[in-house]
Amino acid sequence: MTDLRSAANDYLTVRRHLGFALETFGRRLESYVEFSEHAGAERVTSELALQWATSIPAQPYTWRRRLGVVRAFARYLSTIDPQTEIPSEDLLRASLPRVAPYLYSQAEIAALMNAARGLTPPLRAATFETIIGLLAVSGLRAGEALGLDRGDVDLHDGAVHVRAGKQDKQREVPLHDTTTRALLEYCRLRDRLIPVPQSPAFFVSPAGTRLTRGAFNGTFAKLIRQIGLEGHGERVRPRPHDIRHGFAVQTLIDWYRDGEDIDAKLPLLSTFLGHVDPASTYWYLEASPELLALARDRLEHAAGRLS
């Protein structure tokens, strides 16, 4: 028998030393340990794990992810306490429903950037306008942009080094000359207004600290309402992440129109976006009616040549 809390701390320490961040995982494991302590449990059981996983109102897929946290911990714990029960993979079977992203038009991106210019103080306005513009032309995730440090942005050669990528994947993203100039203009304003920043972050708050994701998302939602996009799409409102989807879809549309070999080019887009494999990128083919129509037309044209 072993103490669940100390075992959980040891487990998280080992995995974090191996390079795993485990932020959400860690919070969930802490929640499970508290649930177990309240129930007076001395070891992991499938029954209690199932009770904890489904103890919050959520989609079945979220319950499955929560149960997966306990399952991973139980596998570790079973090497210490053989009486540990490892929840079966058959419990809480569910898949993640993919909600279609909102595809911003170029006019809507321009409207968002224009609305950002009206923010106060001036540095806050410049920060939001520049981030939105960068997301639209680079395909970066919002978290990746917010995670950039000054040393990650090469304004001489026009590239950003993404360190805060998903699953800790790093990559270089080249920038167009116009994007590089916009980032340089932001730097000049930022350094003039905040000569002694509190953070090495490239994008900063008016206080000179790194702009947090919560602060960014909160202001972004206000900009969405301001330009009249609240309620558009399949979610409550379009997200910052949807700008990335729009970049990927537009890139594919341009390739189709230019007659490019999509199968050959898709791995390049996957690398550019930081996807683990092209399968993640192929999903974008389903995201746009215009893109689907282009794919259909090409297939029909190819079939016509073979007939």
C-alpha cells in the first residue's frame, strides 16, 4: 500500500524531468487524489476512477480524457502496489467531435485589426493589431505567438523561431517582407514606450509583462463583438485559433488554383504549421466548401482524362 498523494507527486516529478509539461494533466491528477482522499481510498480502483472522471458536467470525450489521467498514473503505481487497479481502455469510449472552424474573410481580419487600433493605451492597441496580423499571415497558434521572446524573432532575415509549440515541437517560420516590417514597427513603439521591460517577451502588455493567453482571449472576444461576429460559426463566437485554420485553408485553395500537386505539397504545409503528421493537415480539406469544390473539380477532371 502506498500514499496516493506522495506517489502522484513522485510520478509528476519523474515525467516533468523527462520534459513533459503536464499542466492540465497535473491539475487533473491533483483533483483525482483529492477525490480519493475525500472518499477514504487507499489505492486506485476502477470504480472510484470512473466516479471521479464523470463527476463533472462535460462531454463524454472529456470524461475519457480524465479517466486516461488516472489510467496512466495507475500503470506507474502498479509497479509499486500490485493491487492497484488499472482502468480498462474499454471504459468511457468516446471520440472528439470536431467542430468546423470559423473561416474569417480577409475583410473580417482587416476589421479586427482596425478595431484593435482603437484599444487603449497605444501599446495595447499595437500589440493586439500586430498579433492578429501575424496569426493571419503565418498560421501560428495564438499561444505560440504569445510565447515568442525577443530572441525568437529575426527581423534581419525575416523569420520566427517557435519554441512554445504544441507537444514542445520547435520550428522556424519564414516571414514575408511586409510582415517583417510590421513587426519592426511594433518593436520600435514597444521599446520607446517600455524601455525597461519586465519580461523577455516579444509581445508585451502596457506593464511590460508577457501578454497572457487569458488577457488576449478576453480582449479578442470583445473585438469579435465589436465587429459584429458574436454568434457566427458553430461556437459561441469565432476564436483566435480559427485564424490559423483560415491560413491553412487559403494556402490549400491557392495551391489548387495554381495547379499544384496537393499530395506532394501537403507535408510542407504540415511542417510549416507544426503538425505531427500530414493526417492532421488533411482535415483542413473538409473545412471549406470552396476547398471541397476545388478538390471535387480536380478529381472529376482527372477522371475525365482517364475515361
